[in-house]
Amino acid sequence: MLDGSLYLWLKALHVIAVIAWMAGLLYLPRLFVYHCGAAPGSEASETFKVMERRLLRAIMTPAMLASWLFGLALLAAEPAWLAQGWMHAKLALLVAMTAAHMVMAAWRRAFAEDRNRRGALFYRIANEVPTLFMIAIVVLVIVKPF
């Protein structure tokens, strides 16, 4: 077990990183919804490309990496959690959420290259996926149902 103060700092940094990551996971698909309405090559489309790139590279990816780093540090401080079912489920959901992040990065590249073939409704639905992951993870961590 880590010193109490260090443990609390790790937990605080983990929560901050998760909030930043979730903000990006919720906002990027919303940008895609709006980007669908902009003609390729238009000023609006080019603005969305810059916003999407900056969100992914400057906020989302660093926040994802920090979430994993601080989360694994917390797990190292509490190795008994690895024997609990809720932690296995949480880690599986985190892997799925990381995969969703990577899929969104691929969608961003498609928009950047004017190759998007999906409509706004697709991205509206995709926008709900991170919310479902977040709800399940919070319930697992707080309630520890199994």
C-alpha cells in the first residue's frame, strides 16, 4: 500500500484524467455530427478538421494515456482488486473504451481526408456508446456488485 497522501494524489489525477478523456469521447462524435453537414473543402469543414485533430491529439489521447497510467498505479497499490470480478469487468470495459477511442481516431482521419461515408445519425448513435461505458464503469467501481 502506498503512503495515504500519495494514494489520494494518484486517485485525484486518475479521476481528472478520466473526466478529460470522457469529455473528448463525448464531444468528438458530436463534432462529427456537425462535420457531416459541411461540404468537403468548405471553410466549415476545414475548421472542423482542426477542432477534431486538436481535441484528439491535445486532450483525448494524453488523457487516455494518463487515465491508464494512474489507474494502473492505483491497481498496483491495491493488487487484491485483481481477484475481484468487478475489476475484471471494469478492465474489459476500459479495453472496449480504448478501442472506441481508436475507432474515433480512424473516423477523424477519414474526415481529414474527406473520405467520410457515414451520416449524422450514425455519429449521433456512436455518441451514446462512451456514455454507456461510463455508466457501467462507475457502477462497477462504486457498487462493486461482484
